[in-house]
Amino acid sequence: MEPDSSAAPDTSREALERDSEITFFIASGPGGQHRNRNATGVRLVHRPSGIVVTATERRSQAANREAAFARLAARLQAAAAVD
């Protein structure tokens, strides 16, 4: 049975982690040596929808990961509201 495409997407953290591909990259910009030498940027690709979000505003990879998951959940909810 096909899932109902009109249903709101599951935006729980566990579902997002399961359905997303996460990559880390070196973020450029202000932030000093720590930011420029470490892979603190986070990119999430939500495989079912193809939505891509990035977070590079923090110097910490963990903080950027949290920001990216929050941003992805908001984008999925906004996309579901438009449909």
C-alpha cells in the first residue's frame, strides 16, 4: 500500500535522521582558525523529498547539526502546508 502523500511528513528527530543523508564540510567565512580548519558545516539531504538544508553559522559541528535538523523540520512542514 502506498503511503498517503497528502499526510504531513514525520518531522521527529528519529525519522529525520533515518531519512536524511548528512555530510560535513569546511565552512568558510568569519570565525577564526577553528572554523576554517574543521569540518563544522552540516548539509542534510532529505532523501524522500529532495530538500537540502545547510547550517554553517556556528563554530561547533554539534550546534550546526541541531540547527540543520530544526531547519529541515521547518522546511518539511512548510512544504506540506503548501500541498
